[in-house]
Amino acid sequence: MSVSVIIPAAGKGERFGKKKQFLHYKNKSVLMYAISPFVFCDEINEVIIAVSKDDKNQVNDYLKVANFKKKVSIVEGGLLRQDSVKNAIKCSNKKNQIICIHDCARPFISKSLIQKAIKKCITSDAVVVAVPSTDTLKETKDLKIKKTIDRDKIWKAQTPQVFKRSIIENVLFDLKYENFFYTDESSLVEQAGYDVSIVEGSPLNIKITTKDDWLLAKAIFKEIYND
């Protein structure tokens, strides 16, 4: 079963202060680090990056330098993440029965974890890579603790998130959910009543959202590359 991978990368990086997908380590962008493991997975036959109109030339230059042996396409993203994902799905290979979506600012995803999630999706409606919470969690109101949440029941969602094509298409393009706010695609699939399974991820599979995250990411890069 072949897989299409979608990388939404049209975000403006407002919380960071700049577009974190274009931060560089060793002359390579975070976006290219995030894409590379997917390119080398045999199960995947296309990768689609959704970027803003202004960034198309820059990403195209990255791809020329990378010279991947697998098809990597660029589509224009939208104002919202879901718009970018929709645009990419419309352009994807309709013969591919699995859609995999990965954050452009998660540069430490591994090939083995990608393959594990794809394999799980063959027998599931959808799959989310996630890690169990190691922190004690507090529910609050007006900065006062109302309840301590059992952390054994809490998992922190990551990406990739993997879906049967028929399911993610049916939900994303259903007008009933057009105004439904969600921070990841699995939330929408859950809302529609499908079962979403978990594959345990890695604590290193961080998403770069803030400048503190970038400090941590640089430390991980240095450890990986023995700098």
C-alpha cells in the first residue's frame, strides 16, 4: 500500500517571531531535516510540501540542492493549516490509500517510527505518534488548581499522523466540519467518530514552536552530529 506524505509549511511562525521551518543548522533548513526521513521510506512514493506563495522559490531551491531521488512536489498553502492540507490532498496521487501528515518544524522524526505508524494504519482508521506524559498535570481556573489529572491516561500528540485516505478526505471536505477549530487532523477525525490509535513516539521528536524549543533543538543536533 503506497503512501502520500503531506508537509504543511505555510505557517508564519508568529509565536517564534520568524518562520522556524527555514531556520538552519549546518547549512540545512529545519524543513529539509523534517522531509528527509520520509524520502528514504520505501512505503512512500510522494512527498508534498504546502508553502506560501512567497516561499515557493526558496523551497524549490532547497529541493534542487537536496536532489532527492523521490518525487517531492510543492503546492501553494492556505491561510490555515487545514487549507494547506486540503490543497495538498487534492494534488496527491489518488491511488495512494494512506495519507501521512507531518509538521514541518519536527526535524528529528526517524524512518523507523514513520514505518511503524504506517504499518499500524493498515489495520486502523488513523494513527497518531505520541509520547506518554512524564509530568504531573494540573487543571486550573484563574490560576488556581482545580484538579490533578492522572498522567497515566495522558499522551502528548506528535506527528506524523497517518490516515486512511477515504477517512481523512471524507472528514476534511465535509462542510459539517468546515468551521470546526482543531490543532491537528486527528482531532477532526476523532470528532467524526473514527478510532484513532497511538504509536509510541520519541521524546526527541520535538516541534520547534518557541525560541526555547530552538535552543533544545540545537542541542539535539549537536548530539546527533557529534559537534
